[in-house]
Amino acid sequence: MIVTPESIQLNIAQGMATTHLTVIGDGQHFEAVVVSEAFSGKTRVQRHQLVFQTLGDRMRAEIHALSMKTFTPQEWQKQSAITRL
């Protein structure tokens, strides 16, 4: 079964509330940007664990590599402002 960015994005969206979510990739290596209020007060490792939970066994069986950037909505707003400069 071929893993697509869309299928990963769907799993994440179904498993947690997000305000922004993008996933890109080539079928083996994927990159995700996830913005969620659930990340408030969490370390980077805890944030990644929350996302990995939404993917369940797919992380062990189907997805070879997933890098991610995780933000709270407030952090995302600041990041977006910096990018526009």
C-alpha cells in the first residue's frame, strides 16, 4: 500500500483538533506542519508524541520517515508574521 501525504493528513485531522495542517512527501519521507491548541504547555517531544498517536501502527508499519514542525496557534501566528518580513 502506498502512503500518501493526504492519508497522513487525514489521520492527523481525525485524531486531533488542528487550526492548520499540511503534509508533503514522496511516498517514503514526509514533512508535516501541525498547529493545535493541544500543544500548549507541551515540550517538543510531547507534541510529536501526540501526533504519532494519531497515526498509531502506521508509524511502525507504513511510514518510513515523518519530520514535523508543531506550533500552538499563537506560535504559528508569530511564525507567519516573521515569514512575511
